[in-house]
Amino acid sequence: MDKSNTRKIIHVDADCFYASVEVREKPHLKNQPLAVGGQPDRRGVVATCNYPARKFGIHSAMASSQALRACPDLVFLPPNFPLYRQVSRQIHDILRRYTDVIEPLSLDEAYLDTTNSKHCQGSATWIAQSICKDIYDSSGLTASAGVARSKFLAKIASDWNKPAGIKVILPEEELEFIKILPVKKLHGVGK
């Protein structure tokens, strides 16, 4: 394979973004199961939750009333989108330090094409590590990253070692990696 033509795609995804921002602002909630979303008494839905809440099976898009039944000590907070947008701008400013080829997906995740980046001696792995460190140093939030030569694999990889992890899929490892993937790991494929 001609390595000079290999694309270097990074998918960066902040870990439990809304919940992490809330815990950063309210440190006393750090170890408390926490969900951000609509209130259980108003037919609300969980937008996201932190890792202590995930231990109870709580997840995004779950009915808030169901989440509360699964974890009676769950703390619900309403979303604070102005704050999340402010933190998102800070994260996206960091991403632009490394490449101008960025495809934002949401407030807390984006694809970066670092194929022609000269940062970190051109190593996408080192760029991903540096980005995650810069995000933590500037915001106190953790992010995970996936590195591959396609957006499809980079997105799957970013979810592989959460939280605060990096997964690299080398071109020669792609086929073996895909063979072991459960179908539920394929984004956009439902039951």
C-alpha cells in the first residue's frame, strides 16, 4: 500500500458532554448519577448522562421517568445550551489549531482530516493525543478520539476506549477489525 495516499481521519468526541460540563460547574455532583434532559414528571427524555448513571443502564433518548425508576437517586438537570455552546466553541478552537479540514457533527464531536497536517510530525495518533490533552487542559473535560483512514472507522474507534481513550485502526488492521464488530457498533444500523 502506498502510505503517501493514506488519509488520516480523527473523530473527536467529548465524553458525556452536557453532563461533564454540568459536573465541572457543580463539582459536588461528580460521583452522583446525573442526567441532563427533560424532567420525569413532564414526559422528558434523557439527553445524556454521566458514567455513574450509565451503570444503572441509563442512556440517551431514554424516557426520564424510566431512568428515574432504574436509579431513584438520579439527579436531573435541565439543559444549559448557552453554556454548552460556549464550551463547544472553546473545543472547536482547539481543533482548528491542528487542521482547517473539520466536519462538525454536533456541539461535542467532529471529524478532522489531518492527512496534510504538519503538527506532531504528521502523526494522526499524536495529533489525537495532543487534542485530547489540550481539551482537558483548557476545559477540564475529557474527550475520546478514533484514528483511521475513513470517517466510518474513526467514529467507531472513538467510542472504543471511552472515557478519555484513543483507538487507532491502522490500514492493515481494518478488515480484521471490521470482522469482529458486532452489528450494534455500526452507526446508523438499527435493530
